[in-house]
Amino acid sequence: MRADDSAAPHPDDTNANTVQPENPFRGIPAPRAGEVEDRAGSGAIGVRFTSPNEAPYGEALELLRHAAAEIAEVAGKIRETSVRATAALTDGAVASATFRAPRAGLNAQRSLIRALTNHAGLGFAPAGGRLGTPAARLGEMIGQESLAVLILVTSLRLRIAALTLAHPELTKDPLLRHLIEAVNADRDLEAMRALRALFKQRGAAKALSGIAPVFAEITSLKALLDENPLNDAAAWAIATGKAQPPADPVTGFPNRVIALLDRGAGAARPIELDPCEAHKIRTEGSLIAFLDNIRVVGSTGRMLIQSVSGPDGVTRYAVQAPGMQVGRPRNDSPQDLVGAFRSTLLDDSPYTGAIIKAIEHFEVPEGAEIALIGHSAGGAAIMNVAQNAEFCRRYKVTHVVAVGSPIDFKTPADPRTWVSSITNRHDLIPSLDGQGAGNCFDLHPDWCVVDYTDPTHDFPACHGIEHYLANIENDLPEAREYIDDRLAPYHGSATRSQAYRLLDRAMPPDGFPFLTVPANPTTTTEGPVSLPIRCYQGSAVVSLFTADADAAAHFLAETFIGRTIRIGSRVLVAVAGFEYLRTSIGPYREVSVSIFVHDPWDHHPLKVWTELMRRPDLRRSGSYVIDLPVTSAKADDAGREIWGYPMFVTPIDVHLGRRGLSVTVHDPDQGSPIMTLKGHFGPGLPSPPMELVRYSQLGTETLRTLVHAKGAARTHLVSRARLTVGASSHPMTQRLRDLGLDGARPFAVMSAPAYQARLGAGVSVLTH
């Protein structure tokens, strides 16, 4: 319900003649409680804050809008008459009666046909039913028009006239004026040329901003006057305000088809915000604070829930839902483009389900009071939550604040829920449900509607939460104060804040099932480490060489490891590079130099080759690491203290491409290369994942450790890679030279560009 003039200064007031500074965003002041009708006993008082552009034409605008609404109602009644007349004409009972009384029956049918086709009457007006609908579509395709459509066109033209009063820029801009006139006159080719000229000369942003206030009117007017019968239902929905348009008003493509692309029940996963983001989260309860939190979380597939201790000591809950996520039209987030369509057009969506699941995970107690605040698609989603009857039986939704959201055809299930809709008239998004700034229907008389004009007129900038936040905070003081007054129960301190990652459907745990294994914490100097260490995403390359047997024996001389695995007179050595992009101890890179050995008790020179192909838990042979540089201090500390690996921290480069590899280990002190392994793979064959058995010594114990791996691997038997040992004085350099690997080519290379691994705790197999 629009605010009346009762809140205007009384002539007897002492300050009545005081000249107030002009506020370009001043809305109609909110009426005092009791001055506006409280419908259905909901406790909700309706108020509308409107653009100051309307002030000089207030009475004329009201008359135009009232006339447009009445004429639209007349058009609807006439169309109902056409539907009934068509039904009577096609009724089988009428046809059978004609056989019994031919003269009377034929006269009746002749009169019905004349009524439905006479241009002096209903025009060409068959409508409804199996015959009426195709006939109407055919008539439209050949240029026939009905009286109902012509009257509805008149209603839309009155709405456009009202808008040109409130928005003089629509007529001052010659390109906009030309477009409106062409659409109004049903000159399709001229309208298309005018639209093209508008976008070409003004640019997309300014063109969309200029069209925004009259977008719903010109699209529905165009749909009613063109020869496309598929968009008529959308035009009628927009022009009469009875329902949400079922299709795109330009092409007639069904909206439900796009909406149904968004599938899933919705899911929410608790996450930690980035420290910089967490620092910016506001912990006081207010409209500005909630909207600022939406700005901080951003349109990134996330949302925020806060528990707020109110002034009365009662804990209430504020749900803050951002708008559409930027990126691909369809992804695994319910905030994508198709998700935004579905949230707007249907009463349920994955976004809605995800919000409800987040509230359940937050452990909001049943019966608790909840305020829902959303921007753009988030506003449509929270309105879906508010109109979910089952949800409202469990919780008390006290407030809904939707900013820049198309929610005109949504109604809360609980009539006591207070709703506020804040829209910028140059923002196209709120008009996607068919009701824009020129709406002449009071669809929700008990809502608080803030319907304002921003001087910048820039779309899509004016749709951003930053823009709305700046307008509400700085330019709409009366509306902000009124809404904040209604949000008074939530004016307190946030005692808990939790962000959630939203998904279309529940996803399995990260790394399921390979990496979902029991974890055991252990303590190291650098902090706690959970075993097994899990690599969720990475790449690996293992190059196999033959090396000097005497040097290898020298490196193993002080260990209790078994004999080396030989190829002729030389031993088998592996140089492996790993890039761990995401692990349970953080990202890092690693290079290992390992000598392959039999188990400590026995050796089988022939059987060992088939054994190396077995599962790691069944292998007796393995490898002994003589050098293991890493880039992470935490990985270095864990390797030394848990497994006894010979590790050191240094810069490492690992690159695994489609055709080749490049692995470089730098000296930690001098910075010069210790080694470089670089070159092309050559042709390859699919092979099993690169799973390892490692032997190491920790104090007086010999440990056997399994490295389980997952990921498609390839074995390249003809490789052009070459290992070059640098001039560094680091001990690793000398060991590589002693093994005879300087300038060596691997006889085989195994690569795994998509690598996952589990490194568990070592098991003591020998004590000495």
C-alpha cells in the first residue's frame, strides 16, 4: 500500500515553512503505525518509498497507473468472455442440439462465430481449448487481432506514458524515444534498427540502463503486437500482473526449460573464510552490516549465517545470501545463471535447498527467529525459503529483506513475516519476473517497497551489492532508518559467524573413496601432522636409471637394508619429481633419489621384477631414499622425524607437460642448480599407478612405508630426457656424480599428470 500524505508536515507546525535541503533520493516518509491498513492481522505495515522524480507528477502518475490497472482488468474480462464463447462454439452439446433444432442451433453458432471474428466486436478472438488456442495462434500469425489484446495494449501505453513522466530521460534521449515510438507503433523492423542504434551508439551498459525502467512494458507490448504466438502468454502475464511470465516475452521460449536445467536438492558445506575476509565480517546486527557481509562473501558460491544476541538477550539468526556467481552459466553451484533463473521462476531450487541445509547444519533450534537477507538471486532464494510452509513450521521467519531481486510473485508462508524489497529502477534484474518500475499493480500492499532511481543509471554496475549498499547507506536515509527500525530485534552482537560453500547436490568427501581413510594425529617440531599424509591433487614423474653398483653399495653400507636390485653389473635407481598442489600439510614440491633394494632378509634376482608389479602391500622389495629435497619446512620436519628421510629444504621446479618434463633442484645456499632432468618423454603406454614401497632408518629401526597412489599413468620406454648434474658444492651433487648419473638418459620414464597419493606411517620391520 502506498503511503498517504498523513506524514507530511502540518501547516501549524513551527518548522513547516523551513526550507529543507534537497535530497535527490528522498522517499515518501513512512507512516506511523496504525495509519496503514493491517491486512490479515499480520502485523505488517505497508509503506512505499518512491523516486523523487514522481513528486511533481504525483497525481497524474497515480491517475495513469490507476487507469492502466483498470483497463488491464477490462482486457482480462473480455478475454474471459472470448474463452467462454469459444468453449460454447466448440462444445459437443451445442453441435448435437443443432441437429435437433437446426434453425435455432445454426443461428446460435452463427452468432458465436460473428462475436469471435467481427472486428466491430471482439475482433478475431477465439481463445482457449483444443481449437481456440491453435485458431488464435494462426490468426495472430496472419495479423488478426482481438479486442482484448488492443485494450491491453492501451493499458501498456498508459504505463509507458506514466514512466516517461517519472523518467524524462526516456523522451530526452532521441534513441530511446525512437525505440519506444517504434515499439508503440508496431513497426518491428524500425524497432530492431532503433535498438541496434541504441546499443551501438550508447554501448551495452548505457543502453540496458536506459531501457531498464520501461523494459517490462516494451517487451510485453512488442509480444502482444508481433506475429509470434509463442510469447503471448508471457505478455499477458506481464501486462495484467496476474502471474509470473511462463516464457521469455521476446522469443516465447519457455522459462521452465531453462529452470529445469538446474537440478539437485542443494547442499551446504561449512568452510573457513580467508583471514582477510574474516577480518572484514561485521559482527553488529543492522541492515548495513548484513549487506556489507554479503559484499565481503561476494558472489562466489558461498553464504553466511550469524547468530545475533538481541537487545533483549534472545539469540536470533541472520541468514545472508549473495547473488549470482560470475562464471559459466552452469556449474556445481546453485548460484550460477540457471540457478538464478530457477530461484526466480520456481518456488523451489537447489539454492533454496542449500540455504535450508546450511541453517540445519548451523543447528538453529526449532522455533528460533530468523531474518533472511539476500541480494539478487539470493533474494529470490530466501523468498523461496520464506514461502516454504514446512520450513516456517519449524522456524519463525520474522524478516525478509531482498535487494535487487525479482520477488513480486512470491509470498511468505507465514503472514506475520515482514518483507522489504529494495530495487533500483535502472536495474534490469528485479524486472525479470515481469514487474518493473512501471508496475501499476499493488501486488503486496503490506510490504515495505523501496523503489528509487540512482542518478548514475549504469547497468550492470547499479545491480552490484556495492552500489546498492552505497545508495542505502548514503542516499536513502529514510528507507534505511525505517527498515533498521523493523530489524531492531537483531540489533546486537554476532556471537558466531559461519560461512558455507553451496552446491547443487551433496558431494562425496574430498578424495572419496581413495583418500577417505582413518587419520591418526602425530606431533612434530613444526606442529601436528595427520597420518596418512594425503595428496588430493598433484603430478608425478619417475625416471629409471642404471647406476654405479659400488657407489650404491657405499651409500647403503651403514644401513641394514637388503641388497641392491641389479641390472647386469649396475643397480636400478629412480629420480622422481612430485608437485603436490593440494595436500593435508599444504602444497609443496619434492624430488627423490632412490636405490631399489631387496627386502632385508632375502633376495630373489629373477622374481623381483614380477614382484615390483604387485600391490605395494604384498611387495617385499622396495627403494631406499638417499636424497629427498622438498620446498616445505613442514614436510621436511615430518619426513625427518616420522620416517628418518634424508631431507632438506630448497627451491625446486617441477613441470610435467604433455610431451616432456623439467625437474630442477637448486642449492639451498648458493642458488645454483644441483641437478636438472629435462627432455621429451617419447611414445608411451598406459601403466598402473605409481605406488611405492620405501625403506628408511629412524634411529635403531628400519621402517617399511607404503605410498599408495591413484591416477592414470603412462610408461615411456624411449625417452629423450637427460639428467645434468650442476656445479653446486652440495652433497647431493656429489652423490649423483658418484652414481654416474651426470649426463645419463633414463631407460624408462613413468608420468602421472593427475596424481593422488597416501603416505602412511612407517612400520618397524627390523631393530638393531
